[in-house]
Amino acid sequence: MIETSTGQRTLEVSLGERSYPIHIGPGLLGEPDALAPWLAGRQVMVVTNEVVAPLYLERCRASLPADAEVRELVLPDGEATKTLESVSRIWNALLEAGFNRRCTLVALGGGVIGDMVGFAAACYQRGVAFIQVPTTLLSQVDSSVGGKTGVNHTLGKNMIGAFWQPRAVLIDTETLVTLPAREFSAGLAEVIKYGLIRDADFLGWLEGAMADLRALAPAALIRAIECSCTLKAQIVAEDETEQGVRALLNLGHTFGHAIEAHQGYGKWLHGEAVGAGMLMAAELSARLGWLDESGVSRVRNILAAAGLPLSAPADMSVEDFLVRMRLDKKNIDSRLRLILLRALGDACLSDETTPEQLDALIEAFPRA
């Protein structure tokens, strides 16, 4: 990790020849030529959405070289737009502009934009460069780092996609000032996740810093983002394509993705569904004898302090959960595999849960 006199941090995702930097700090977006070092050539396509464009598209443009051939595509906002049809619009724009294999895509926005632009880059002319410029907390600490790209299917979240690493990630913490409070809380779910799966000390710091984080205190934000990205980068370097330890990053996601798919993408924010899912995973871990009640209470309390849901949707039955969970990408040979907690800060991938235990957990979990 490199720190400058202005408080900016630079981390690295270590993947050999495909290693790339993560730059974190206030005011990074808009600095002249800030994105120039990672462009493959002169052709640049900035893809954003209709909410982010009025706020940050001009600043993103200012970060590109004056002689770049820049095109822009503004897509609709929302999880419901994370489809192959939207990605096709990106490909159409690239083809209509005559962009070649040395073009660079810039993903300016949250996780939906980042995932779609990365997938478009992975497939266009069999792979072109892209840069992540995440503007939401969730995308800054999670989806912009690690190269997971893709779109949703009506039967499951992120079922169509590819691993395709960006050339760089530029995190301007000032973009969080315009983020709605609900979306900020959703991002905190992913921050909390890192403490739960791998760093109990970080979890303890979060418990004491939550008020500062929700007040957007700059020092607290930078520390939370830096710690989250450091943990994510370590795990990605160990297991880029999720054959082992990277699966731990999915704590709460099997339950959470079931909620998102059943409710219709966008009704629950991703982080909200993951927050409820992490509490379900903690309670299941307790039922298996791994966590005690004080551990479950700590999970519940920090989620509540972050403004996240502590219950599942009122209209979801046990079978509604199970139908969606059976489609989870971690499952092998029809065996449901879940990320659970042996202790706070110590997650594991487990297929030991019996159908009866899972049914009982889902049945007993609060609905609202």
C-alpha cells in the first residue's frame, strides 16, 4: 500500500502480468489525465447511467487525454437493466463508432454498470481493456475489484458472465456525497462482510466507527474502503476464478440472491439482501454449534447500526428460498454449499447443512 501526502492510497491486485492498481482518495476524478496511464489506445467509450451522468460524466471526461477519441453511452439506471439487452447496446455503440481492439471502456457508476461494462469488454473482439470508476460504496469495496463481470437472468443473479480484470480501479471518495442514504447502507453490508469472513479486528473497528461512516467522515471512509479493498485483493490474488477461498466473499449471497431474484431485481438493493442473508448465515452457523448467541447478536447489531434489514420479505416461503438457492453457482452435484461462520472473522464453505436444518432456519427467520 502506498500513501501520498494528500491522503490518497494505492493498493495492488497481484495477478502477475495482469496486476493492476486501486487508487483511493478524495478528488481523484477530474484530475487531468488521471485515466491516461491505463488506456490501450486513443479510442475510449465511457459508459454510465442516467443518474450518474449529470453528476460525474464531465469530471470523467476531464480525466481523459485531450486528444482521445471519446464516445459516451448513457444507459437507464437500476438492477433491472442488468441484462444482455443492455450489454448489446454497448456492443452496438462500439461497432457503430468503429472501435478496434485497442479501445478502452470506462465503467462510470455502480456495480450494475461495472458488471455490464466489464462483460462487454470481455466479449468485444474477444477482449478489450476497461477501467473501473465506481461511484457507489458497494461498487468501490466489492464489485469493481476482482474481475467478476456479467448480467442477471430471470432465474438467477449473475448467471451469465466472465472473469475479466480491469486495467485499474479509480475510487474517488467524494462521489459518495451524492449517494442516497439507502444505497450507502447497502454498501456497508459488503464492508461488514470482510470483517465477518476474515478480519475480526476490522469488524471490531467497524462496530465503533459506524456512526462516523454513516456521517461520511472522510478518514473513516478511506479506512473502511482501503481495508475492504485490501482484503478483497488478497483473496482474488489467491483464487482469481473462485475455485476455493474466493467463494468466502459470498457470505450471505446465497440467501440474498434468492431474495433479489424472487422479489424482482431492484426492489431490494443487493446489499440489503446480502445483509439479511448474512444474518441468516450467522443464525444457521449457531444452529450448527459454531457461533454462540453473543456472536449472532454482534452480527445483528452491526447490521442494524448500518441501517440494513434484519428480516426476509414477508411473501417468501421456505420453498421460494430453496428454489432460488438450488441455482447457486457454488453448488456441486446438486449439493447446496453455503458460506458459514466458524467464528467471527473465520468463514468456511460448507455442505454439511441438512435439508431439515436449512428448512428450520428459513422457517424461523423473521419476515417483514
